[in-house]
Amino acid sequence: MPQPAPLDTTPSPAAIARRIDRPLVLVGLMGAGKSTVGRRLAAALGFAFVDADEEIERAAQMAIPEIFEAYGEPYFRSGERRVIARLIDEAGAGCVIATGGGAFVDPETRALILDKAIAIWLDGDLDTLVQRVSRRSNRPLLHERDPREVLARLKAEREPAYAQAPIRIASQPGPHQRMVAAILRELDAWL
């Protein structure tokens, strides 16, 4: 006798959304899918979506690679922290915020996110990250460098910071909706 198909155990996004009392902040390395998955997660929950990198560029009236080149990474990280603090304060519950890959590594920014938001680490394997970042040329930390080498180093350096996020999701190739479902299941269990 054939076995019945397993029931979908993904909780209702609306039921989860009602229990969320602060912004959801996606963290992880470049290429992990924070912006793409963040948009879909926000849509599933009926939340607003904000990309912190886009907000930084709007506030600075410069592209991120231009900020890095003109002022350096420490200046960029300071501005990034101020923008993320503003986004968290303005957003409240009902918002998904995608951050840049280095944001959660900064101790002050990480403390702010852990205190006032729910951090979700999208943890990608190296092959997936390399494949994804090769599609775009606007990554200042990869400019004229071997993406695999840079990402391997960043992954090793940054994982202890990312691991402080209360929710970790493996970012894998395939439909982004699968990652959204995984986030919803983990959120449901964590809340």
C-alpha cells in the first residue's frame, strides 16, 4: 500500500508574523542571498523589505565601491552602523532588513542588531557563494582579487561573529522559496 505524502510542516506565515515583535535582520557573507531571500521572506510575512546597502548609498549619495575607495572601510562601517540603527528604529516589527556581509562582524553593529532585532544568519557553502558573487562586479572586497580566496578567508574570519545570530539557515543553490520555508520553520521554533 502506498504511503501518504508527508504533510507540509511549514507554519502559516501570517501566524508567525503576528508573533514577531521586532525587525528581522539577515546577516551573512556576500552571495548568501540576503537581499533576494529577504524580499521573498518579507512578501511571505506581509512585511516591508529594506536593503541596508541601498539605504547607505542613498544616504551617502555614492555607490558603496566609491565610499570604500574615497574614505576606506572603517569610515564605511561607521556609516553602515548609523544607517542600520536608523532602519531598526524606524522599522519596528513588520520589516525584514538585509545587511551587507561585514555589518554583523562589527562588534557595535552586531550588539545593536542582537539587542533590537532578530538576527538570521544565511550560511552559504563556499562553492555557492563563489558562483553567486561572480554574477556581479560591485563587490569592493573582491575588486581585482580571486573571489574563492577572499571568500574562504572572510568565511573563516567572520563565522564566529555570524554564529552569534540566534537563527542559522544553510544557504544552498535551488529555489529561494525553500530557504524562506526553512526560515519560517526556524522562526516558528525560536519565537
